[in-house]
Amino acid sequence: MNLEAGDYYLEHLSDKINSYELKMFRVQYEETQLTRYLVNMAKKHERMMLNKTYLVRDKNNRNLVAWFSLKNATLPYNDKESSFLIPAIELTHFAVDERYKTIDLQDSLSVKTGEFIFWNLILPVVKYVSEKVACKDLFVFSINTPKLISYYKNRLGFQEIENIDDKLFFEYAVPDYDDNCKFLYFPLN
């Protein structure tokens, strides 16, 4: 799947990608575990079919602007009548290089790069997959800071689970690198 948007295009992570280039990625907000994952684990997880990682590159100079990883998952659903698993896709990682925080669009508009990438590159990949196989939601375990949670909810359209029993139900799947993550989901239909 070749995908481009604005000045950016997607490239699937492969063993051919230079590790030095990955080390030069400057993550925002001192979230160094994201860069460690990209450099030390992403290629291994690709080979093991645990994650698919995509590099977002600048068309003009091929610089690494951002990257994200996706994997298939199921979400448990329980109500008074029944319980079952909901097919979903997890956005396991998403990072924008601090040198590319915002982009300028036409008519002097400026937008956060992560927001542009989500709507124009990540979501089209997820929707393409959901057209081929059953998939109801996209979800993320976000680092639990008010600013980031607000960003996911207000700028990207993710939702929080309101029922406390459901929140407890999802704790089993919280990533091991941050046990204080917050579960957020984006309905695909």
C-alpha cells in the first residue's frame, strides 16, 4: 500500500533501514522509551509478526518525520446479556520528531504534524485493513498525562471508557513499559 499525504509518504520498516538514522530520531517530551523501541525492538517485532512499523518521511529530503506501529488485537466486551471479543487494531506506538512539531498548510494554516499524520496516513491504513477483515475499533494505551489525553480525545477523536468496570477489564493489556497508561478507542464505523 503506497500512501502519501501533503509532503509526506509512508515507508514500511525493513532490515534495510539504517539503524543510525533511527537513532537520530528526536522524540518529544523526553519519551525516550519510544526511541529505544524503534532502535532496539521494532525490526525484531517485524520479523516475529508482532507489530508493523511505518516510517513517515518528508518527500523533499527523505527525513524521518514520524513513525507508528500497528497490530491486530481483540477487545473484551461484557454486558449483562453476553460477553465476546471485538476485533480491533492497536496503535502501539506513535511518535513525531520534535523538529517537525507543526506543518504549514495552504492559506497560512498551521497544524500539529501528529494530527495531520493521524488523519491522513494512519487512519487510511487502518480503514483499508478494516475493509478487508472485520475490525470495529482502533485503540491506544496512551501515556497518562492530561495534555496527551486531551490531544487524543479533542484533536484525534478518541474516546474514553466511562464505565469503571470496563476500565478495570482492560488493565491486563497495559504495555509493560508504562503501567500508568490510559485506554482510549476510536470507533471505525
